[in-house]
Amino acid sequence: MRAPAALLLLSLLAPPLTAQLPPKPPTAQPPAKPLPNTDELERELKRFVDVLTTTLDNAADAVSEDQALYAGAIPGMLRTLDPHSVFFDKDQFQQLQEMERSVSKGFGSIVSVLPGRVIILQTTPGSPSQKSGLAPGDEIIAINNIPLSRLDLEQLVQLLGYTRQRQAQILIRRQGTAKPMAFTLTPEDLQSPSVDRSFHLEPGIGYVRATSFDTNTAALLQQAIEQLGGHKLKGLVLDLRDNPGGVLQSGLAAASLFLPSGTRILSARGRSTETDNVDAPRDSQPYQFPLAVLVNGKTASAAEIVAGAIQDNDRGQILGETTFGKGLVQRVFPLSDATGLALTTAFYYTPSGRSIQKPLKNNELAAATATTRPEFKTAKGRTVRGGGGIEPDQIVQPRPYSRLGQHLEATACYAGFATDWLAGHRADASRDMQITPALLDEFQLWLSRRNVRPSLSEWTAERENIQRRLKQEILNQSISVAAGDEIELRADPVVTRALAAMRP
């Protein structure tokens, strides 16, 4: 979720795990190693089978073999390795494969999620939500006879994630309609673009946001940059905040868009694998405009690799907060019965030689992750630290919230007022609209009727933020969430600092 409007794209699933490095060119194969002695392994497997069969035959309650293996024995074994090596059952492995294709099932709605409240902000053209007649401003009050008002934020997110996989009964409250309205939605396969925002922050300066790295991200990123002006741009802000990574090859291709040919992007080393060095392609024609990359604590994996390569090669400024610190090479192994295994096989290192991986608890992976932050040098001799994510060149904190601001966000006042206001003023909503003193007075009266009566000092201190958020929510529901996001992003303190860093 991201502030200020907690947005959840119903067509999205959790991001995919980091994929393996690109294959090396074929080389002469070394002599085959002698087969290991398997006697000890066979004894341990027999012991495991004895425990399993004894449990299945004698436990007081019936034991599911799938549960015992898939939810018990296998996860228990992997837990002793590291927190990112995981087993996928049949359904989970299918979801992983769908995510790598950037396709998943869903209803095609973007919603604002708050404790006990879910408000529709936008429906995708041609999606089940749009075809059923759902509209921006509709509030979902129940799903499959479960009242949402009783659920906290985490429960809502879980319910929405479960719901989008199968047909659902939705109960809606619509402004101006006395009785709740019932809808039946059937999920469909939907495309989920990983590059979801691109626009000009000011003449010649572009903004592009990548929310993950799937197989199409690098191509979508290049397409967005070309639409903004390509090589003619005077600068670009690349937003990787909240980007959890994904397909490694796509991250490498994205970094290559900005780095000179032959430039080192990363290295990978592991116990049973040779060192892999990955450089920008020799035939690449990278962009040369000034670059600023935005990161935060949820920037991870492939997104950290991109940020680290940009920073170590002194290609651009990194701004925001220190990244998550996931520098593990994970290979996904297909297994029998349509299951799969994501296993950590090596570690990523940035061009300067620093590890991205943060230290893990209980000495997990201790050989490759230190508890200190050793120092390294960039291409131009600047000092950077390793062993715990990517530290920005400029630390910029997100905008803090006042007490009044927190209350207005938590109670969905902006979205609620926007819905009511648009019922009589939809023709007045536009990208160029101004939040006039009269409209602010109307909002203040709307709040007063709901027992929200801030003091004059609170209102004055929050007035600028209120104007921005009102316009954002009005555009969310009248034009698109992308239009609303532009309002918020132009005032984002990290974006404004990035703009300042690129100006002469």
C-alpha cells in the first residue's frame, strides 16, 4: 500500500520471485563428477517415511498427506536455509507462472482500501467490473455475504485477494441510491502492466514508475521513455519505490537502458556455481540524460540491482530511503505434480563488489552477509556501503501526516466527499480545475455534518494538503487514478528533491 490513498489493484497478485541469471554461452563441459554415496540419504528418507506413515495410520485426527508434506515437512526443511527459499504447491506455482507473464485473474478494479471500507476508484475498460456496471465512488459493503465494516485492513486485503480467484457476490452502496445494489462478478485473465505511470513533471523532465519487474518491464520502460521524448529528454525520474523486484533478466535489461555498453551491472557468486559477471550489451545505445532513481524500504531484489548499478557507475542520483536488502540469486525449479521450488543458490554483488543482502537472523546465510557495513568505491571514487540494501545518495523522508491529516485519510473523507460532490458537479471536474475557497468551505461543512470540526490552526496548517488531496480524489473518480496520481506525485517531497538534483 502507498500513502495517501491506500490503493489495491484487484487484478494483481504478489510479485514473482527473482529468477536465475541469464545462461552463459556453451563451453566445454568438465569431466563428470563421481556419483555421491547415497546410503546416508536413503537411511534418512526411510526414517522420514516411517514417521509419515505412522502418523497417517495412528494420529487421533485424520492427517492430510498434502498438508503434512506441503505445509509441514517441506517448509520446515527450507526454513533452516533462509526466509526466501520457498515451496510452491500446484496453485501457487501456477500463480507464479502467471505473474511472470504479467497475467492474472481479477475483476479489473482499482480500489481505496481502509479499515472496514473499500471504495471503487476506477474500473478497467472491458473488465468484469466495468461490464457489470460498477462505477467510481461505489462503496463495497459486503463480499459473499461478509460485511466489510467488521474487517481490519489486513483482513480486507486477504479477502480481496481470495475473492478475485472465483465468482463473487458483491453488495454496493451507491450515492443517490437508497437500497444497496447486488452484483455478481466472474474473474477473467487481465494484463497487469508493471510500468503504470509516465508523464512530464515539467518541460523536458519525465517521470516513469515501475511497480515490479516482469518479462515485459524493460520494454515497457523504454516505450514510456520514448513517448516522453526519448534521447531528447533533459532528465528522467525513475520511481522504483515499493517495487519488490521480480524477473532478473528484465532488471538487467532496464539497467542497460542507462549504462554505457560493456559497463558492469552485477556479479553473482555461490557455493556450487561459478562467478557470473553481467555487463551492459556491447551493441546498446543507452540514454544519456540526467537520471534520478527513487527508492524506499520496499524496493527489493531486481529493483535494488538496478539502483545499485546506477549508483556504483555514477550514472545518476539515488534518492529516498535505504532499500530492503534482498541480494539473493534464486532459481525456480519445476517439480513433480505441477509444484515448484524457489531456492537460493548464490548472492548478488553490485559493480563495486558490495553485497545487497541485509544480515539475516539466527546466522542464516552468515557466510555471505556480514553484520557490519563495509565501504566500497564507485567508479568515480565515491564511498558507498554494502551488506544492507542500497543507501541513497540523498536521504529523503516521505511527507509526514498531521493529526487532522491522519484522521481524514483513515476515515476516507476525501473519497467520500469526492463521490458526493461529483454527483452534482461532474461536468466541472478536469485536470485544470482549481480547489476554490468556496469548494473548501463546502468540504468543511461536509466534515462538520460528520462531527469533524478541526480548529482554525489545524485547518490552516493542513489547507494546502487538503486542496491537493481533494483534487486528487475528484480526478481519481472522474478521469482516472493515473490523473489523480499526477497531482500527488508532483508534490511528493522525494520527487521534488529529484527534480532539484537534476537542475543545473
